[in-house]
Amino acid sequence: MESHATESASVVPIRRSRACDFCAHPDSTVSYPCRDFSLTTAASVKSGEDTLSSNGGFLHVDADQVDRSRFPVVVYRGDWAACDLCRALIEASRIEDLTQRIIEEIRRQSPSTRLTLDDIRLMLLLFWEHRLKAAA
């Protein structure tokens, strides 16, 4: 997996109690600003709309162009909170280690989960794609 540079990314300290959005640890310490994004199928784009664009190897469309009534949509909104361990893995661009940490925690908390390593990898790639970078 390719390395993702993080040195220009914004990191904001968390002032209230919030679980880590990566591993669900109860005490996150920082938050990564991120644009909202959704995950769905190409078939969910409303007919007659020609607003698909490609960026970072993913197809993008405005949220209002998705037919949410007939197709499943997973929505990720706003900042992503991270605990100290997940932050360290993010800052070191240790994506595979972060993937393993997440899946182990999910399986520990919910042994019957149907999530796979590839599901987690895709989520992390989308997180990286939609992170807001600090102003230079």
C-alpha cells in the first residue's frame, strides 16, 4: 500500500469526551478535520445526471445527485476523532497497522461482524482522500 503524507494535515485537540472514530477507544485526544463523504454504488446516481467526476481513483458526485430512497448509502460526516495510538499510526502513515488495529477492536467488540480488512482499507483510503489539509 502506498504511503500517505500527513505532515500538512490539520489536527485539532479534543475538548470533550468522544470515542475514537477508528478503533472506538473511549478516549480520543485529537480530531482530524474531514469533508463529508458517502459510499454507495454508481447505480445510485439519479438518472439524467452527468455530474460524476474522478479524483484519487474514486468516482465523485454531489450528495444531492444520489437516490437515497432506493440504494444503500453510508455517510461519513465531519471531523474524525482519534485516540493516541491511532493518531500515532496515522502520523507515521502506518496504514496497514491501523487497519489491523481497527479490525481487531471491531472483532473483539462484535465477534459476529461481517466487516473485512478490505472494508477497513477502503474506509481509510476515503478518510485520507477527504481530509482537510492545514493552510501552508
